Amino acid sequence: MPRRSSSRAALPVSPPTSPADPRTGASAVASDVKRLLASGNRDGARERFTALVDLQHRRALRIAYHYLRDADDAAEAVQDAFLKVFVHIATYSESRPFEVWFTRILINGCLDRRKARGRRLKWAIPMADASPARPLDPASPAPTPEHRMLTLARARDVGAALTKLPARQREVFVLRYLDDQTPSDVSAALGLSEATVRVHLFRALRRLRTLLER
């Protein structure tokens, strides 16, 4: 009777591979930070958190600038958001992408900062020699959603048109098209239903077309 070969059983089984996903990467790093802090390894958590900041920093600056329109305010808002993330990482739910949780923290901080700035400006004395806000230039050799819109108008024209949108339409548009988030992610970040997100997107696009045609 022939003997059965056992070579097949000895073959290693490799896990299926999938393309690298930066969103999954950020969520995995955030989970690492959470576990390291829970185990008392604060030095390890800080080191791992640096990698998380590197993954999200440029994206966070772009979002903050669209809310605040000032490079210095945007940089401070991003720093505050990362600090809040590190302090409250234990509350991060690993069942959803890190970007959704982080974006909500960042947007809330930007809105608070914008309100505070509005209160200051209300009582401020205008200065004749005040210099204009330093623009943020998140230049990158890779194509961005802003570059794709250059077929319709110059980027600064689009930026000027965005400032004329109602606040909620602008928020939804920035997250969906400039930050390239899915409607589901935008829904979670802003606490809106997906149907509401799509309505705001439709109205924002219609309004932008009208403004840019003018």
C-alpha cells in the first residue's frame, strides 16, 4: 500500500496580502499607542505616537487651514488636536477608523478657535499697518484634489468661492473633496446622516459652479 506524502501539510500557509492602506495604518498605530499607554509604557507610546503624527500632520494642516484661513492658527489648532488625542487615546474605539475620530476632534477645536477669534476681533481696534495672514502652502509634488479643480478655475478662485458657502456646506465639501474622505467618514466626523451629507454636497457643488461661472 503506497505511503501518503506529508509534504503538503508541511507547506507554510501565508496570510492573504492586501494593498497598503494609509487609513488602516493610522488606525493600527493608534491602537498601538493605546495599548502601550494602558500597559504603562509611556516612552514607547510617545515614540509610536510620533509615527501617528507623521502620518496625519499634512492632512490635519490642510483641514485646519480651510477652517481658519491662517497658517499660524491652523498650526496651533493641529498641535492642540494631537495633544487631545494623546491625552484621550484610551477613549478611542478601534471599531472605526482613527481618521474619523481625529477629524472630529480637530474640527471641534477649529470651530472653538474661530469663535474665540471672532470675539477678539469684535473688540479689537483695526491696525492700519496690520500685515495680511501668512498663507499656508502645503505644496506637494503629488497631485491633490485641489489640483484637479484647476480645470474649472484657479485654486485661489475656488478658495474664495468656498468662503462664500454656508458653514455646513463648506465643512462637508472640504472633508469630502479636499480631504478625500468617503461620505460615511464625513458623516461620522460631523455627526450627520449620510443622506444629509449628500444633500449638503449637492448644494455646495451647485453653489460653487454658480460662483465660479461668474
